[in-house]
Amino acid sequence: MLMGLAAMACGSVAHACTTPVSVCSHDRPESFALIQQSQPANLLIDASADPAVRYVAESFAADLQRVSGHAPQRYEQVQPAGGNLVVIGVLGHSPVIDGLVRAGKIEASDLAGQWEAFRQIVVDHPFPHVARALVIVGADRRGAVYGTYDISEKIGVSPWYWFADVPVRQQANVFLTAGSRRDQPRVKYRGFFINDEDPSFTGWAKKHFGGINHQMYAHVFELELRLKGNFLWPAMWAPKAFNDDDPQNMMLADAMGIVMGTSHHEAMMRAQDEWHRHTDQGITGGPWNYATNGANLRTFWRGGIERMMSKGDGQSYESVVTVGMRGDGDEPMTEGTATQLLQTIVADQRKIIADVTGKPAEQTPQAWALYKEVQDYYDHGMKVPDDVTLLFADDNWGQIRRLPRANSERQGGYGVYYHFDYVGGPRNYKWINTNQIEKVWQQMNLAYARGARALWIVNVGDLKPMEFPLSFFLRQAWNPEAMTPDALAQYPDAWASATFGPTQASAIAQLITRYSQLAARRKPELIDAGSFQLGADAGDKLDGGEFGTMIAEWQALEQDMLKVKATLPPDQRDAYFQLVEHPILALSNFYQLYYAVAWNRRLAAVGDPRANVFADQAEAAFRRDQEITDAYHALNGGKWDGMMAQTHIGYSGWQQPERQVMPEVKRVTTQRVAKPIVFAPVSTASATTAKDDVISIEAPHYSRAVDGKGLSWRAIAHLGRTLGAVVALPQGHPPTSAQDGVRLEYDVSLHQSGELALQLYMVPTLDTMASGGVRMGVSVDDGAIQILTDRMTPAANGTSTQEQRDWDQAVEDNARVLRATFPDMTAGKHVIKVWRLDDNAVLQKLVLSRVPVPPSYLGPAESAGYDSLPNP
């Protein structure tokens, strides 16, 4: 994986050339000249090649032209081919490849029958008239596709060259080192879900393609394959139906090699909107109720499977069929629905699958999404056929709800449906990227460790602006075992280097990482003037408080972003705006808008005329928000016009406002002359009333980490809201006890005796084992361990419990606070111990106090003397 990241980081050919089939800018006697003196190698693809291979060959030829400036020669037979040659084919389906295997030129025994595996190999004298060739062998058609796009990325063609306008640097010479390289994915199905796509994605597609049709999807399919994904849930918000709106959609997807499915609530390859169409074709479109309208539903579903099988010659368009049922419009089914009814529904659906395909149902890939209340049915004993992939889900906010138990293997395996975007409670979040790859890594690493390896799919909303986290998600899905904490830490640099080149890679990586953490602290749709604490009005100077500190962080990030922008060549400016500049500008301005509103309301309440200045600032920020959107829509001649049309200012409930709503500001009419607005210096010091009344320690700053039972503590930088978090690795291990001794120790010194309160700030996670909560232990010195159990539970429709209110608060704040009290603490030195008991407990901060902690969003800043990393 580290070699893969290094290759990714090149985005060019200027790096070391020591690994097999890596990219170099200089020639060696045994190297293969992919491009030499601006002339690309020739391409050979069998005339009988699968359409997916032919599509990727077209793309690769275009990539070679982008890099070299010249188009390669194309051949379909060996005889006329000459010069440097790239051969692309599928083992067992390519006469050319199979001939090389028979001749002993290619080792293929480790490819035969493997899922999406590929080999890239430099072969000397493959044919009598060819001195050297690069041969890309796929174990199947997608293996050949991935092996080819892998080379494209190495020579500097970003997967986002079209979808984010990432420029391709021309190069006169590109050489590949000798040797052989084999790779294949560890997660079988890997992909994304375009969802909540109105008005942005839909509006953009209509303006530029006339709709969400195959011309548009051609770019989506290519992007996914370049990212080494293979599975797609298509845009489905009414009135959309992937197969019905444009029949060429499914044909093109299959031809290019994309496996299609339908979303978690759309069964049997049917879009939900189709139920309300074509009522003259024998389907009433009546009640979406299996108990009263089962015959019509079965007819409807049969049509979906018949269409899937319409490829001809008994062949199916490659698909994973969603089974099960939710209410119409992605709602729960009738209250009190028995699990027996769902089991009956799935049994009837599988009978349809068997009848239409003419083979046992287990031979057609299927998935059952255990989403929201469906998981509750599963927890209460719902039976699922063993060959069906059980698709667990997160809580829509990035916390996986349930995972397989140990030794619970099943034929269909397990998967995860994850969210980068969501419509629902406590509030929508779908305007901008607010996802930390560190959190994605922690949750999906846990999922893989616990056996969810059959299907990973992520809801990306409008697709843009999720470029960075989606790239990471699919990179991790390709090989979760290789995405170690070190690889995670290196990923932003590698991604930035591949996208913008090595010169500013480190600076851009820092911008992306800082942005992601600041954005993840609270979804912007949840932010208003009262979200964060202001300081005092001291008369001559205003204390911005915690809100002011956040504004200073955003303004510093914005200034650093502009400094980097000034160094970039003009051809990188559009990509930089989309991937780096726009999110920083837009969210920084968003914070400044509500900061000005907060001060306006504070000062207007006491008749202070300075309120009017803040009213002006707020209104200017509101206008600037639209100007930033307009700048995005004007990029590259208006290529992305409409893509950032999502409303995001003026939320008053869970649902979006229909239009942007300027927050209310108040103006003061007075004869008083407004004093100049002067802010006190921003302070990051901990708010304490005495030296040890409040002690705040960032979790990675432990004094000692005690490992055991095969577990080791690891600090994950940036995970959470402040410095980072600490997790015991490897994840997926069973519970431990105090006797196992796995703990973190924090040395503290108290100057007074008395009761001590301890708060553990946790990264929100859920009990994926249904074992009664996620436990951590805390103790002082050699005292007894107090067990703290986090039982928060995602909110259920129509109910409200303390656990659900805790969940609401945790996802809104992106933090969970657990509390313990230690009476009769003596003055002097002590050791605070935090014990690992359950998996998936992620600690980000400790706060000890003898007095009530002053209110704040992030908690007290770290106390002096604790701001250093532990000794190795």
C-alpha cells in the first residue's frame, strides 16, 4: 500500500524507479518505454475483446495522448503490430494473452478464477517482431480495466481529470521498470450512491446533458472505474428511474463493467418512482402494501428482474439485486410490521428471481439492506437466506450501527452502507463536504476487521463536492489491510501530490486536513448564531470567546489557502477552486456570517450602535455566499453551472429551506456614536479559575500507554474535533477486562483536596454488537475501576428516550461526553487511568474539574504542561 501511495503521489514520473512496473522519467536497459520522445507506445486489444476492455482501451489511448501529445497506434492483431507495445486482455478470453501464457511469457496460475485481479508485466520478445511489451492481464474484464487505469493514474492522469478538471501534465518520456506486479481488491463490491441529488446534481445534468441519461452516466461510470470501484446505486430522487428514463443507462453500465444495484429501499432492480408510472400496463400503482396489494407488487418486481435479464441469450446485465421492502418513499412499513411478513416478501422475491433467471436464486447476487427499522427486525430474529449479503448501515451520520459477530460467516457475506450526505433528522446535511477521512478509516477498518467484506457503498449526495473522501473510501475499500494508520496519515499528501504535483502537495494536504476537521465539528446546516460561545463585552474591546477562536482558525485557513493558490499555474486554478478553495471560502464565510449575526443580536439587545456594523457584515457575508456559488458555476466556461445550488442558510427544522434565508439582524436607532469595533486578542488558553480547578488533556498526550492481549494503543491525528484521538488496535478484538491491563495513563497534579469530576470526550460510536453499550473504564491510581457505558441509540420514529436524545446531541456536536466522579481526592500527584474494555471506544479528550466547567462547545483548551506528545 505504501508503494501504491508513493506511485499515486507521483502523479508524474520523477520519483524512484525501484519497484516492478513503476514509473520513471529516465530509461534503463530493461525498462519499457511507454512514451519516448513524445511518442506513445502502440496498443493491442483483441478484436473479440469484451466491451469493458474496449472502453478502457479507448480511455487509455486518450490518456497517452493527454500525456504525450500524440495518439497511439491501435491494433487488433499481433501481425501488423510493432514497436513498443501495450497489450490489454482477459485471461481465457484473449487469444493473444493465452498465447503468451502457453509460451511461458506470462505467469497466470495465480490469476485464474480470481475476482478482478490483474497483472502488469514487462515482457521481453513477446512476439517475433516486438522487442518488449507491457502486458496487462485481467483475471476477468474488470481486472483488465483496473490494471489499465492503474497505469493511467501512475503517469499522471487523475481519476478526477474530468469531474474536477484536474489537468494532465505533458511529458516527453515515461518509462516503466521491468518486472511483474499483481493486485486485486479485498472487498468484492465497492461503490457509491448518488442521492439527495436535487437541485444540484439534477440541475447540472439537465443543463449540460438534457437529463440524468447515459451521456452523463458515461462520465460517472468512468470515474468510478478509475477509482477502482465497481458498484453503483444510481440517482433516484423522484421523478427518476435509472432504467426507465434512459434504457441505454443500464446497457452502457454493463458494457463499461459497472455492476448496478438499486438503493436500500428499492427492491428487485426497480426504481421507486416506477411504481407511480405506467399504470396502464397492468400495474395499478395502488397501495404500497404487500398485505393488501401483493399480486401487483409481485408483477412490478418481476418486471424489474425481466428487464435485468433482457441482455439476450439468457444473459443478465451484471447486477446485485436489492431484496426486502420499506414503505413507499423510503419510509418505515406499517407500524408493528411483523418480521414474518418481511421474510415472506423476500421468499416471494427470490421465487421471482429463480423463475425469471431460470436458475436457483442463490446464483443471482442479492443484498438486503438492514437500514433503520429493518435492522431492528433483524435484531429480533428475522431470518435471512444465507446467500444474501447482509448490508449493515450506519446511523446516517457516520457511526456504524451493527456488525457481524465473531465466527458468523455466511455465504453471501456482509457489507456496509455508509453516509457522506443525508436527508433526515436531526437535520439534513448535503451542502458541502463535512467528512473526516480519519473517521471513515476508523469505522470502515472496524467493519473489515469484523468481517464486512462483501459490499461497501457510500452515499455521496451530489457526488461533488465529495471528491476527497470518496477517493479515500474507495482506496481503503480496495485493500483495507494496507490502509494502516501510517498509510492513512500519508494519504492527504499522496492525494494532493497526485492531483496538483509534489511542489505544493504538503501545503495542500494540510489545508484539506485542517478544513476537514473544522468542517466536521458541526454540520453547517446545524449552525446558527447561538451554536458557539461569545466572550464578554468589555466595553472598549469585544471578546470573541470560543466563537471568535473558531473564526480566527477559519480566517487563518483561508489566508493559507490563498497563499498556496498564488503559487499554482493557471491550468490548476479550476481544480484548486473545486477541491480546495471553494469549500474553505464557502464555509469560512458561513461561519463569519453567523458570527456577525451573533454579535449583532448581543449588542442590539443593549442598544449598542455597533450592532449596525455587524448587521452590515452579516448582510455582506450573505451576499458573498451567493458570489462564491456563482464563481463555482462560472468555472471552465460554466461546466459546473448548477452543481452548488443546494440551499444551506436559514434552516429552522430538519428539512432544508426552499430558498436561502438571511438570518434576522436588528438595527439600533440611537444618537450615540458607535465606538470602533476592537476585539481582544484571541486566546486559546484553558478557561480556568485556578491552576487546577480545570485540567484539560488531549487524549494523544498520555503519559504512558499500556498494551496487552494483542492490542496496542495508537494516536490518530486529527480524528475528532481538536488534536486527535486514541484507539486500541487492531480493531475487532473481543472485550477485555481490568485483569488484561490495557489502559492509558495520564499523570496529573492536584493542589487541593476534594471531589474531582472527570469528563471523557469521545468520538461518537455505537454498540455494533448489541451488547448493551460501549464501555470504558476509569480509575485513579490503584483505586477501583468505574465502568462508563455509552448506550446512545439512533432516534426511532415517533419515540424519544434518553438514549435517543443522547444520540441527537452526539451527532449534532460530533462528540459524546461520559462522566465519572471521584470523591475525597487528596492534593498531590495522581494517575488517571482509562481502561480499554470494549471495541469501538475512541477517546479524544479528558477534562478534570473541581468546579463547574465553563460552558463551551469544544470543551476547555488543553492546560499548560500537557501539550506534548508522550515519549516513544
